[in-house]
Amino acid sequence: MAHVTTKDVKEKFNLTLISGEEGIGRHIALSDISRPGIEMAGYFTHYPSNRIQLLGKTEISFFQLLERNEKEERMKKLCAPDTPVIIVSHGMEVPEELIEASNQNSVPVLTTSMATTRFSSMLTNFLESMLAPTTAVHGVLVDIYGVGVLITGKSGVGKSETALELVKRGHRLVADDCVEIRQEGEDTLVGSAPKLIEHLLEIRGLGIIDIMTMFGASAIRTYKRITLVIDLELWDAEKTYERLGLEEEKMEIFDTAITKLTVPVRPGRNLAVIIEVAAMNHRLKRMGVNAAEDFAKRLDDVISQNGENEY
């Protein structure tokens, strides 16, 4: 999981620092944002102090109605030791009591000119993306007809060579060798390449190839949602491989199950075309078109008709 600090948020959304500069490096551990309206009224029993505190017009206008001593008390409690940052929206003037409390407790106070709801939505999306659970998988991620296909298999089975052929056929490379996967939401896995090997492909015998330089910007993608896993394995004559496509194998990453196909590798098989067709077939299945089920149904109808003719 990536570390996000108040400074990262400030730079991302071009916020203005008002006070509490010493705490600008505070870590943000949660994507949840608090609107401390009830706290402005004095109820701090269940105050979520470890969240980002966002003050809008409602909170500030109510705060202005309080007595001087109440204002000071509320802001001291609002600036808790574990509060990462307090942000004031709509470009409103920050109350003096908040500036004093933030400087005393080193809680940074930032302002934005954006509306509260819009800023809250953008900030939540940013934090959920940055704080999403992350793992790394050995494989290649390619965008094929809009389907994010993660190609896995043992080292040397031909993953990178297959990806190169797919790029030549007009598809886009996301990551080779190491795919960083983030769970950005329920049933949503997004893969990307580590910065060090971004846009690069390793081919045994040739070395490192820069796909962007060689094939252009249209041949690469920065990230892609993963919806299909294809596992390449050397052909095993004693193993029975799926021939109809009725049974669907799943691969779990975090708590998300993704459709997995096992494709045997042996001389004469055009893996790029097979994976290309697998991606198109997967897309058709999501649209409700399943060739295997249609065939099974037709077969059942023929068997039923033959059975009736016998009588």
C-alpha cells in the first residue's frame, strides 16, 4: 500500500497552506473524509480524528455563531494529535481560532476554491486509488480489444514474445515481467507497470525493447483493469485440457475472482491469435453470447429428437 501525506494532497489539488506547516508531512491512512458538523456543535464523543476534516459553508457559518470561548475550545479539539489535515472549501476565510489551534498542534490547514461536494468526490477517488491494497504478479498485461488480459506462466514459456506479437497486431502493452495490481474497488483490479520498467519489454536473445519508441504511443497504456487471466503452460500429453469452454476456472487476487484460461504451449500454435480470440470470446460472453452453451443446447436438442424418433 502506498503512503500518502498531506503534502501529496496539497500538490495534487494545488491547495493553499494557511497554517500548521510543521505537520505537512503527516501520513493519511484512510480514504474516508469527515465533515465535522456535529463536532462544531460540541459533540466529540465519536470524533473520527484520524480522517481528513473538510469544512464547508455549513460548518463555517455555524461556527461563526458560537461564542469566543466555544470557538477556541472546538478548534483545539478539532486539531487532534492524529488529525492529518483540515481543509476549508469554497476559498472561505479560515477562522483565527483554527489558525491558532493548528499552529499549536502542528495540524496543517489548507484551503481550496472548489465546492465542497466536488472536492470531496475528487479527493476520495484519489485516496482510494493511492491507498488501495497492492500486490505484484509475475506476468504480462496487455489491452486486447478493450479487455485487460493478464498473461501468466513459468519463466521462459513465451509470455513476452506473445506480448510482442500482440503489440505488432495493434494491441497495447501495459506491463511486462512484473505487473503491479491494485484493488481499487469491489471486483475491480487495475494493473500497471513499475516505473523502472514502464514501456519496456524483455525478449531473450534480443534484450530490452522500448515499445513506445519502437511502435509509438498508441502501443502502450499506463494502466488497465484486469478482467481475464491466461496461463501459458508447456503441453502435457497426460493432461486433459478444456475443449468446449463450458467450465470456467477462476483465479483469486485479493478477494476478487477473475476468469482464468489455461492455454497449452507447443510448436505450431499461434499463441497471439489464440489469446486475441480468447479476449474477443470473453467480451462476447459478457454481452450474453456464449458459443459453448449454444453448442451444448443444440447437442441436447439433437439427442432429444433422436430419442423421440426411436419411439
